[in-house]
Amino acid sequence: MPRALWSGSLSFGLVNVPVELHSAVRDRQLHFHQLHDETLTPIELRRYCSKEDVEVAFEDVAHGYELGKGREVVLTDDELAAAAPRRTRTIDIEQFAELADVDPVLFDHPYVLLPAGNSDGPLRAYQLLHGVMGDSGKVAIGRFVLRTKEYLAAIRAEGPVLALSTMLFHDEVRPGSIAGAPSGRAHRPTRKQLDGALALIDSLARDFDPSRYHDRHRERLRRIIRRKQEGEEIERPKRSRAPAATPDLMAALEASIADVKQSG
């Protein structure tokens, strides 16, 4: 198990459960160095003052907040530190809720909470909390500070461990009206169209198995790297056009259902 990102206590009421925070995901993306295409020399990123044309040391960088119309407020590191959250070693549970009541769009990054230490006390407290949350099916909502930022978090029993997901705050999510959600009776589907769409969904329904899905972009990129290593010339693919809107929705639904049935 990699080194813990954070350690402290999961706290609610007078109960404190020592835990360690570990990331539940790993970075599988392919990373590239930025090089000058003529000399293949690594590119360095530096901070320059556009007025004096001199390099600026990191400790000499101030922070400007734009107010609009060319005006801004400049804050120093000490002034920014005045707004920083108080660093604590606890995940403070503020409430328990039904998981179905929490919109999945609020979930951000997944982590795992493991018991801290191997002594009987922490392990027993962890198992007790895990068992209670598993039996109740509820999710705990709390706050904690990781590095320099305070996060909202949801904790739930997931298999043999407690899973933690950092959450977005409600005002970080765009309302449907801002995102351009359609409205009005003119766009409402007919009963026949709804039944056809439900039939298509049912024909495609099966138990979810995440191992069926792979990062196809990463796989293609690996193949291109291998071909390039072998001296093969790589051509840019032609850009495909977006498919046109379906002219006859019912005919498309019926054809889709027939195709799924035929392919099994």
C-alpha cells in the first residue's frame, strides 16, 4: 500500500476513529516531456515580468484578484494565509444521509479510509463504524483539511473498507437552466417514442462490469509510440463529421432494437 496522503481521526459526536487516507485511483495516463522540436532540448518554464523583461523569483510573486475594468486587489502570501483553513487532524462528520439523496454530480475524487495502526482499539472502532454504516446504508457528510484546502466529503461503507469521496460545493455545479436544458411542451416526446426508447434501454441492460471498459485513447497512443519506435511514419487521421440528427426517431428506435436482438 502506498504512503498515506493524510492521517488523523474520523470524528462524530464523542467518537474518534483513527484513519489514514489513501487515493483509490492511480494515474495510468501517458506523460510526455516538452521539448524544443529543433534541438530536442527540454523546455523550461520561467516567470518573467512583462514590463521589466526580467525573471521573477517565486518568493517575489504577488497575487492579484481582478475586480474588472482594469482594477485589481493585490494580496501577499501572509494575507492569503489569513483565509487558509485551520489545519486539523480530524474528518468532522456533520450529518448522515441517504446515499440516494446525494446527487452523484457532487462527487469529485475517490479515496479509501483505512484504520491507522494495528492495535486492537483502532481496529475495533473502525470495524464497528464500518459495520454500522454498512447496515444502515447511509453516507456520512463531513469536512476535513487536506494540505491547504478544506474539503467537503462523503464517507460510506464500500466492500471491506470505508470509501471517501471529496465533493463539490453546491454553487460549483451549474444549474440545468444555465447548462441549456430544454424546456417547454414542444419538445416533449410522445408516449410511443418513450415506450420505444424504454424498450431499447431494456434490450441493452445488463449487470455493470467495469472491467469490460478500457481507455481506448491510451491503448491507441501506446500503439503509436511502438510504431514510431519501429520507424513507421504516422499520419494524422481525417477528421470525422458529427452525425446528423435522426429524421425519423421511431424508425431509428425500432431499427436499433432489432439490431441489438440480432446481435444477441
